[in-house]
Amino acid sequence: MKILVAVKRVVDANVKVSVASDNTKVDLSNLKMAMNPFCEIAVEEAVRLKEAGVATEVVAVSAGVAQCQETLRTALAIGADRAILIETSTELQPLAVAKLLKAVVEKEQPGLVILGKQAIDDDSNQTGQMVAALAGFPQATFASKVTVADGRASVSREVDGGTETLSVRLPAVVTTDLRLNAPRYVTLPSIMKAKKKPLETLKPEDLGVDITPRLKTLTVSEPPKRAAGVKVADVTALVEKLKAEAKVL
């Protein structure tokens, strides 16, 4: 079975971002970029399934600028067998990414598609669900445990009342949650081996996909500065401030 894993290049989770001076976007100049943490979990899970003998090949795919090759090389270092970059400088929104991934699914015919549940830059939490809808695949989101056997995937996921387990037939789309696994540390030998693994570059037009943005960002602003806390003398004073100032009572 082939597993297709989608990965996204985002600002490193430990980096503080700021808004550009014209308030149209986040300023990405000179910032450290990395693989989206949820995507890293997705790659790790796919590699573990291969190591368990469930899968025979893991293919990593990313869409974006040429520098996304670095992100794909990280996926290859974790254990993916080969990678596909859909190179474009156009702003990619969830629907466009889903259409590109659907085209790759049709080309590669994987038995399982694994994505991170969301990206830490836009927090859309849409792409996995859209891929499943476009491809006509069953889906299981927010996976905290994945077991594959007998042509089906059993996926445990956290819900408000505890956990639930879904059984979906393959091929299917699964999106990963934080509790699914802890990605391995990438060693230097793995990084060196990743440089020799195949990385194919495509363009959106090669896949016949229109990626024209459908949404327009009007303005981007930072959240207001948080005011300093104050001490109150007693519960009565606290309740009065909650009523008069915070207006939450």
C-alpha cells in the first residue's frame, strides 16, 4: 500500500511574527521556516506504518514556492521514500491545495492519505476534509491512534465526551492530532540520505488545476496589547469589576 502525506512550509513555531508595515500580511522576511508540526506528525505516522509492514511506500507532497524543497527533504529524512513539489508563487488557499492534492491522488493512487489537521499559520483546518470530498474518499479527522488492517483504517479520535473510534474503508483520508505520536529526531545520516532520494517538481498547470485565489485579505493587524492585572481587596470588589469593567457578569 502506498501512503501519500501532505506537508506544508510554515514559520517555525518558536519564532515571533509581526505584521508588515502596510498591514496587508505577516512579514516573513528573514524568518526561520520549518515543517508544520501537524504535518511532521503525519509523516512520522506514515513512516511508522511502513516500518510495521502495513505500507510499502511513503510519498511526501507539498505545494508552494521553490524553498518548499527544504521541507520535503525533511520529510525524506524522517523516512519518506520520495517527494513531489507542486511549485508556484501564487498564494495558495485551502481549496486550491485540496484540488492540487486531489490531482496528485489521482496520479499516485495511494491507499491512504495523511495530513496534519491544520497548519499553524492560517489554522484553517479545511484541506483534509476538502481532499476527502473532492476525491470521494471516507475521512477520519483529528486522529490520536491509527491502525490499518484488512483494507480498513481504525481511527481513534478525541471528542467532547471522551474518545470515539471510526472504521473507514481504504482508500481514505486521515488528519492527525497532536496526541498521535512524537516525531523522531532527524539524524545527520538521515539528512544526507535524503539528499539522494527522488524529488519530482510539477506545476499546477501540469495537473490541470486552477489555483486562482477566491478570497482576498483586506487587512492584517496584531491583537491588542493585554492590560496588566490588578489586585482587589475582596470578593465584592472583584464581582463589581467583573460587572462594571469586564462586563462578563
